[in-house]
Amino acid sequence: MRFKKPGLKLQYPQLLRGCFPKLHKAVRIIQEEPEPGAPDLGAWLDEIELEEGSTPVPELVIALALSRETAAAARELIRKWVVEDVAREEIVREFSGQL
């Protein structure tokens, strides 16, 4: 996967956020610089207000050093969270089994 132009220095961490108000869910991806010995992928659940003063909604947070493997794992976690609408408790169980 090539996401940057040669010679372009990325500033880390990179952040991407997706909000799904109808599902009352959100996703945040934090792209970290790869470091030897550091985990390449981590995920947890947090909460976020989609609008100031609104009731917080669950947010899937994924921190990764980008590779083909971590991108595939992140896509699968997001698919389960958003497309399959897996419940918060089930996602937590799945995280502990995958990560």
C-alpha cells in the first residue's frame, strides 16, 4: 500500500474519525509511526458527543501502524461495529480474542 508521495514526511499521529448518528456509533482511527517492538494494532471502546451537549455514543477507537495486515484487521473491526451492528459487549469480547 502506498499512500504518500516519495519524499513526503508524514506527521504522526494521523487521525481519521467517522460518525454514524443513525446508528449512535462512531469510529476513530489513529495512525501511529511504526516502532520496533511496539504493537502494530490496538483497539478499545470510548464514548464521544456527536454534537455538543448531546448524549455520548460509543466510539470504536483503533490505533495502528499501517500495514496490509493492520489495515485488514481494522476493516474487519469496523465492518463488525458499523455494518453488522455488533453490540458493544460482543465487540469487547471479540477485541480480547483478536488483539
